[in-house]
Amino acid sequence: MTSTAPAATAPVRAGRGPRPLTAAQLGIWEGLRHAHAAPSHECGAALTLTGALDRPALHRAVARALDETETLRTRFRATPDGPRRVPGPAPVPALAVTDLRGEPDPGAAADARMRTALATATDLARRAPCGHELFLLGAERAVLFLRYHHIALDGFGQYLYLRRLAELYEAFESGRTPPPAAAVPLDRLAAEEAAHRRSPQYTRDAAYWRAEYARPLPRPRPGERPDVPPGPAVSLSAVLDAPRLAAVLGGGPVPLGHETATLVAATALWRYDRHGRTDLVVNLPVTARRSRAELDTPAQLANELPLRLTVDPAAGFTALVRHTATKVREALRHQRHRGALPPRAPGAPTAPQVNVMTFGTLPDFGSCRAVCRPWPTGLVADIDLNAYREAPPAGAGGAVPGRRPAHGLRLEFRANSHRYGPDDVARHRLRFLELLGSAAGRPDRPLAGLL
């Protein structure tokens, strides 16, 4: 049973006409032109809430969060002057409630409904690019499902939005006035983006990426598999618990960004094992945020950086991680530059993407313990790797700054279903984990000896 919640909706903002899209939004819009009716950019997050849920407080929190978050109330439409964004009303109802407590398996029923929602493409011109639904599973167990289109939020934007939603719920549950929102209007972000394009930094960014790819990438080799179009993902996961992650990262202090560098280096090693290439590319999605306004505002601003890496078979994994960390640091200084992805020669292997979404652990929702499970969707070119922070069990304690992590990582291997089946993905997952374990156990042994 689905109820329409008695929650107020956000009003349409007066005096706001159509505006051009941000650069990140425009990139997604262009991708939709060839698959307009396909759900290729639908995303979701499921928050399992355990405890005595204050449903009126949750209704208020969702309505308030939507009122504060312009991107989730925006419509997108084609015009003679190009695509435009227009602020609109929040979805009605702001929060739908579906009671699944009478189902034989309430959790499975909720999963099925979330899959169905994500399999339906959003009409961006007519509908808000998001929806909230609360699934009641038991006496003190529920799932809050956020569905959104990728044109409205990137991964970091999702994290910011859910963090604010938890903050609002905690305030309303306890009867307090919530702190003011830190998010700014999208026009402020667009103005900062335009200012960057006119700045000397933009020139330096463009020069960096031109230099990175001044030397052409290697040509495809005879017998390499032909291209196939991107397809829906076949996904399998693996968890590196805290002790195993600590072993992979090595002893002693964990430098900022070391998890990312280690996973990207491991992907480069796995790529070398597959194709024998020492000059290769790994694509790294980044937040592309530098200013305080960008870091505080849920939106779609992300960029994808093509890291050009060199695998030296005579060097060890420690050297490869060090080389990768240097390349990541350099690239991040120029992360706002768009169009850095180099053209790929026909027949050359598609570069893998490593998306490390370890922004932080979401707080609990007031008196309810909250565990977030992302629902990544979208098409995959070959095999990509997503990494999420795996929170320690309740009562296990948090991380100590500068020490080994108290959390683990959940690795999700997402493969193009036009090319790979579940058995293929399982085999590649096993090989990746074997290489990672071998490299971590013998970090200074020549890489050629690990294969």
C-alpha cells in the first residue's frame, strides 16, 4: 500500500527563467540524445533505518531538503537556443510511504520495487529528477529510497544531500531548529564555472592535459577484441574488511588519497596482466569541486580524468602506487578541465574506470541507525570498478587519524553485459583480488614476477 504523505512541497521560485546547463550537466544531456528513453542515467541510494522512526519528522526533513536543493526541483528541456534548466516545484508527494510488512519477504519486495523504479527513464522536461519512497519492513526497520537522475546529482552531491537530510531529521526528531543550509543556488555554481573558464588556471589546466597526451597512445594490436557498444552492467562485489584493507595499504600512517592510488594502481596492474600494455589509461571520476560553495552544494559537477600511467614490469607494486599517487595529485590540480579524455583508436582496449566514492560515513538518522546502499546504474563500456566505504560493525569504534582505517571497502565490479556474463565477471574479480593480494604481500617484488 502506497500513501501520499502530508508533507509541504517547495514553491516555484519566482523570477527565474531558463538557464544554460553546467558543463557536467551538458555532458550528460549530450549522452541522452542517443538514448533518450533508456534509463541509462537513473541512480539510487537505499538507507536502511533501524530503530523507532519518527515518520512526521522524516516527512518534514524530506520536504525541507527538497526546498533547499534546487537541482532536485529542476526540469531540463530542449530549446532553440540549446538545452536549458528551469527550477520547478518539488515532487508531490515529497515522500511516498509503502507498507511491505505483510509481504513474505519485505526486503526482497523493496528491492524489486527499487529495481523497477530505476528501470524507468525520467522525463526530465515534465518531472522532477528525483523521488523519495519509504518502505516499511518491520516494527523498527524501514528503507528510505532516494531515486535521482544523474544530471541532477553526482556521487558527492548524493552524499551531501543525504548528510543534510540526516541533519534535518535529527533536528526535527529532537524538536530543535535545524542549522541553516550551506547549499547555494545553481546560478552561483554556474558563475564560478564561467569565471574559471576566463582565468589563467583554465589555460594551465588545458596545457597540462595537452602535454599528457602529446605522445599518441599505443595502436591496437592484431587480434584484440573488437569494440562493442556500451551495455547494462553485470555486477559482482567483494569486501575488503578493515584488517585486509590495512594489509593492502601497508603499515604505518595512511596518507590522504592512498586508497585511491592503491586501487588505481591495482587496476593498472590488472590491465597489464590482461593486455600486456605498459602505457595505459585509467579513468578516474572526480568531484571537480574547489570552492566552498561547490563543496557545500548538492549538484552535478563531476568530471572524469584520464590518468596516463606507466607500468614498469621490473619495479614493484610500491613503486607503481607511488607513481600513481603522483599522477593523481597532478591531475587533481587540473580536475576542472573538461574534454581531457583522449580519442581512442578503433580496436584499442577501452580504458577502465575506477570510481572511489569514500567521501565519508553518513551519520545516523537521529535515534535510528542508518546504513546506506548505493544502487549504481548506467551503461558500462568494458569493466569498471566502484569502491565504497564499508562501515565497521556497530560498536566497533571509528578510525584514528593517521592510523590504519577502521573501515573496509566494498568493491563492485561492473561489466558490459554485451561482452561478459556472470562467470566472466567472477573470473576477472578473482584475478584482480589475486593480483592485489600478491602485490600487497610482496610489494617490492618486480611486477613481472607477480603474474
